[in-house]
Amino acid sequence: MNMDYCRQVERWGVFEASLRGRQDGNPFTDYSIAARFTGRDETVDVFGFYDGNGVYKVRFMPGFCGSYQFTVQGTFSGQTETGSFEVVPAAQNNHGPVRTIGFHFAYEDGTPYYPV
């Protein structure tokens, strides 16, 4: 199978893998794709989606730096695909997802978030 993905992503960035798969029937509803991402500090299961022209995708936002391994499987293909990538520190303007801290909002790194 053909799998395309970056071997390096920054913390709180978007990792994306693209895989070729079945197109017959209705690929948006007839087939599934899912992945498990495992790093030293987390294991996350995600569902993927059909992106058109026989391409299926899975996306993941890593929360920690270090090495991650992943496995992709589903009815979109008869194969299980595996891979790995490295997560590097977040860039200066990447503060992570917004969370609630008490009665306030803040980015994952603690930087205050003001929605207005």
C-alpha cells in the first residue's frame, strides 16, 4: 500500500498520513479507517476519513515530544500499515490547544487565551 506522511511534526502540530484504498461503492460510508498512535506518554485512537480519489487520511495532534509509532487499519484496505515519526518542540507561536483553567481560558502551555 502507498502511505505518505511526514517523519517529523512539532508538538501540538498536525500529523497527517494519507493512504490509498478502495473507491467502489460509497467510500464515505462503506469503509472505515482508524489509527492508534503510541508515544512514551500517551496512546490515542483516532478515526480517519475518506478524502476523495481513493485517498483516506488519519490526523493526530501529539501532546508530547519524542518518538511515536502508529498503526492504521480498517475496511478501506486489506492491509495494516505501520510507521513512526518524531515530535519536536513546538514553534514559538504554537501554544497548543485552548483549555479551561478554573473560570478562565489558557493554551496548553499556560499562555492566557482571551476569546474577545
